[in-house]
Amino acid sequence: MKRLLSVLLALMMLLSMTSVMAEATNSNQLSDPRVRQALTHAIDVQAIIDSLMASKSTAAITMAPPGEWRSPNVKAYEYNPDKARELLKEAGWDSNRVLDVVYYYGDQMTVDLLTAIQAYWAEVGVQMNMRKLEGDLASQLWVPPSDPVNGPSAVEWDIAYAAVAALSMGDYYDRYQGGYSSNSYNPTDAKMDELIAATNATADVEKQIAAYHALEEYENEIQLNIPLYHQPVYIVQSKNLDRGGAPYGNDQFIYNWDIVNWDIAPDASGKKVLRTNGGPAEFFETPFFNPGFIMSQKVLFDRLIIADENLTPKFPGLASEYSLSEDGLTLEMTLREGIKWHDGEAITPEDIRGSVELATKAQTNPVILTTFKALEGYEEYAAGTADHISGITNEGNKMTFKFAKINPNILLAFTQFAPLPMKYFEGVEPTLIQQADYWQKPVGSGPFKLTEVKMGEYALYVPFEEYYGGKAKIDEIRMYPSGESDPNLVKNAAAGQVDYAYTKSVEDVLALEGMDNMVVTPVEVRYTRVLYVNKFPHQ
């Protein structure tokens, strides 16, 4: 009898724990895991992939794509509208509520996908409207509330259709931490923070994998957001372009693609012109948040360390040499002699330190940001009790970065981080960095410099003759405006106006593969499309 009572008591405690988890944590019903689970069960993702994407993508279970980094214990939320209705009823869903769903891609497939989701949700009694965001996306999507526990939300949307092009596994998950600089949607969750901390507490790969498995299982249990699908990146080039043997990698990030040795057939006047997309529509994008997702970020800016095509840190960049101590807490690097900005001014250690400090307060890629926050003296700098991060020092051109704690991505972060000429950012509010005048005609450090720009029409670049890697073979890059998703890619390629681009649009790939003048190369990457669910209450 005592044993039976003990079992019953344990079951009651388990049910009590389950019911606590399966409740809204604030006045926003989207904070209820049952609602998020229901919204997931209501979508037939595989049918969308088969019909809209020609089966070229893979349905997502968690943010992590298939492979050793994804836990074998995560479950798929299979298409089950009856289960969705049951969960919504249990959660007391308000059928009069109309969800505000936002997106920023310009391709037709995005509209078609969201239209399909709208129809699936309508079948289970959930209404939604969708709208496309324009302009400064970071300020509309990723501003966290001043109170990361209770909110209210600092953004207006309920659900955002977006993506994570993950540089590392931490790029998927660090952003879920309570109070994180781009966490506009997930109230502080002590268990989530503890699990994320465990993934960043070691540089041992096997231990990292185990920690990520535990994190993914919790993410999957509460259905933190709604992962939709994983897809490759497709690199597009004309047959006029010779990449000189440069490797293919994840073109959303920075790696050793050796553009100075690319060559292209000259035009009728004998000029070698490379035509591409990724030019500015209203302003040039800062490289802090998305380090290399558009062409301007790749050619205008250089990095301190260069990664290979697998994003493994391997080559010197603006730093002629670098070394990381055995304990992983001290990085030393020496800036090259004579390196300059495109305006002819020297690149200095003060520019590097100032850029790192600026990045810690701006909208910055999670891998980079987490790395810089691990520096000695960051806490004092962030609190305003110190003018600089004390862990960054220099003797002449030799710079030292001392870290207060282990970070698994120190070298990787510096392969993606682009230092900026700090004289152009005096008096600029870091959270509003994208609004600085500098982004109308930026001065960089990369292999090409900007010579002419007409916003919304074109931008012209020529080789930077003082670039340490040598003068590029191509005479001019002509860049047409586009965001991450270029609605004019197929049209421009057909007209001979594209020599290089990359795309994640399957619709574009199907059209481009049929063109005699174009070559499409798929590259498997960590890339996940997701519906971010804003769980904070709105004012």
C-alpha cells in the first residue's frame, strides 16, 4: 500500500509539473507551449516542401539540421489538425485574435508559403494577417524589451518568418538567452539559460555535442519557436567567370574565396566587369549582424583572420600572425605593417579595439557577440564603470585579447568580424549604428573600394591598389540593389547582368538551371527557416 501511495504521489507530482509547463507564462497566449505545439501540428511542412520547393529542402524538427549535432531524441510534430484543435481548446485559444505575421524576403515563394500557412491555421481556427517589413530590419525585428522577464514587447509583431544562417551551433541558440541583445521574442527562462551556458562552457567537441542535445530536447519539448525547414545555399555564376580555383563554401559568411584572383572575360571595350547583386537600396548594411550575406560586405571589408571553405579559421588576414594560448583564454595577433582604409588612413589597434567595443553594444551576430562578451573587463565596460574593455591591449601593432572565460568560437568570431574606421563613428549611438551617415558611402579595408553609388540603382567598385593581398584582376564590380532574397535574380541572369550571386530560393534555382549561360552549385550549410514566436505581452 505504501509503495502504491508513493507511486501515485510521484504521478501526481509529475502531472503537476506537466500542467505548470503547459500553461501561458503571461497574458500573451503565445507564451503557452500548447499553443505553439498546436500551430506546429497544423502545418503540413512536407507538403509545402514538395509543392513549393521541388523537394529540395528538408523538414526541420529543431533549429539544428540533421547530423551528429542534433539529438536523436527530438520528436517531429507531425501534421495533425485534430491534435492542433485539441491543444488550442485545452489552452483556451481566443479564436477572435488575428496574429500579426511579418516577413522580409522579396521572393514569391515566401508569399506562397505564408499563404499556405495562413490556410492551414484557418482550418484549426487561428486567424493571421501577413505583412512585409522594409528598411532597417534589425530595429523592427530584434530589439529586446527593457524587462527581459515580463516585457512588454519592444516589437510589434506576433510571429516573424525569418531564418538563421548559423556560423556555429551557438549561432542557433545563444540568441535565446534572456536579455540577449537580439532576443525580442523569448522571455527569460532559467532552464533555457542554464542549458545554453553548458554549451558555451567547454571547447571539447564531444561535450559540446552532448550539451546541445540536452538543449535541443528542451527546445523541442516546449516548442520554443516553429522550425520549418533546412535548405542548401546555391552559388550562381556565369560561364564568363573564372574563379581561379577558389573553393566553394557557405557564401552567407566570410571564407577564403580569393576574389583578387577571379577573372572574367572582357567586354567589347576590353574592360573586365563583374556584375552581381547585393548592392544598396537605401543604405549599405553593417557587416556586424550578417557578416557576409550580401556582396558589398564581402568586397568592402576585410577580417583579421580568414577561414577556409569549411569555416575553419586557418589563414592570416589583416593580422599577419595570430596564436591562441593552450588554455584558450589569450589570443595574440599582430596587425600587418602598412594596412590602410580605402581613404588612405592607417588601420590602427585603436580602430580594432573601438570596433570590438562598438559591436558589443550594436546589433551583432550572436557568435561574435558572445565571444566579445567573454573578454576580461566586458562587464565593467557594459555597466559604464570603465571607458574600455580592459582585456584588449596592445604594444604597437601587437594586440592581446584576454578572456575571462572559455568561449568555443574565439578564432571563428574573428574570421567574421569586420573592423570599421572609428573616426566615422564618433558620437554615433551604438544601437543606431545602421543610421550613421557612414553607410551612405562606406570606407572599408577590403580588396575593392566604392567609387560611385546611386541608391536603388547601382554601386561601382574598383580594385583597392594598396590591398595587402594584391590588386584584383577584375577592373570593376557593378552591383545592383538587392537584399538577401533578390527578386530580380532570374531576370537579370537571363539578360546577362549576373556573373556571380548566391540564392536560397528554390524557385530561382529551377529557372537558373535551365539557362545555358549559368552554372548553379549547391552547398550544404547550417541554414534553417523558422517562425519566431513573440511570447512577450504587448502594451
